[in-house]
Amino acid sequence: MFAGIVEDTGKVLSLEERPEAWLLKLALPFADGDGLEAGASLSVNGCCLTLRENSEGKEASFDLLEETMDRTNLSGLTEGSLVNLERSLPANGRVGGHFVTGHVDTLGEIEIFEERGKNLYLQVKVPTDCVQYLVDKGCIAVDGCSLTVCDVQSDSFAIWLIPHTLAKTNLPGRKPGDFLNLEFDLLAKYVEKLALSSLEKRGL
């Protein structure tokens, strides 16, 4: 479980296809190795990955399965790409964002990314069957960043980016046409399932 508060960015060293899986190697920015032992979970662009090997806290490798490559933007990584990183949330930690599982729901395409006044405005197109999970002032994880939704339309939503987010994440390097990993609020998905189940039981 994560909070969507990106700690820093890591750099892709390589992404190699192997017979059993794709092997992703990252250079890590963390000064300490806490939470980075083999088998630990690390959010990489919002995807919960299991750390395979850790070289003295400076490099790490992960196995990526076909499901991950098909559903996320990790398939587009190349050497030198920056990825957002967050270690798993400790039981006694503060939840500064919202609860994020690291299980990406879909990809969103950047339509607009521009300065408006003193702020940066990011508009993202989403599949129409996902819009029901978006509400104004609600939460969404975008490439692992816990952000506040605004301007919900029939097939898109927008967010305003603050300087801290720009300083800590890879979002400043994004541009229209790029794809972002999206994870919708877990509560919204449970409510939808319970509501549909209730309607089915009542024959509606």
C-alpha cells in the first residue's frame, strides 16, 4: 500500500526482454536502503513492483510480466527515462495523499499540458467507461502521484500541478500525446461493485 506521495525519481538503466519476463533495472536515488530489501514493494510510475535484487541501495531490478507491459506505460521506458518512486507505506506512517494500491486501472493520454497564470494545467483523456470514478475534488493517482481531480468532462479530467509535485516527480518532462498510468480511488470501485451487486439481487 502506498500514499501517492512520490519520494523522488529514479533513472532507467535498462529494460530487457527475457524468456520468462522483462527485466527492468533502475538507478535509485535513496540515501538509505530502508524498505528496499529483496521482496519489498516499490511503486514505479504508480505500479507496485516486487524488488528482485538490490545493489547496496543504489540499483534495483524487477521482473515485469506481460500484464504489466500491456496495461501500463512501463512498456515505453528506455534507457535514461525518469520514473516516479515511492516506497511502501509503513504502518505508523502518515498518509499525506490517499491510499494507493499500485494496481494501475488504465492509461490516460495527455491532451493539454500548459502554463495558466502561475500554475501548470494538465488535462488527461480517459476511456469513457472510467469517467464514473472521477469526481470534482476527488483523488486519483497519476503515475503514482496522489492528485486532486478537477474539470471532469465526458471523457477527460484535469489537475493543477503545484511546484512541489513538479520538483519531486517526472511530470515536468511530459507532453501532449504521452500516456500516464491511472489508478482510480479504491473506495469508488468498491461502491460501484456493491451497488451493482445490490441491483442484481433485486432483479433490477
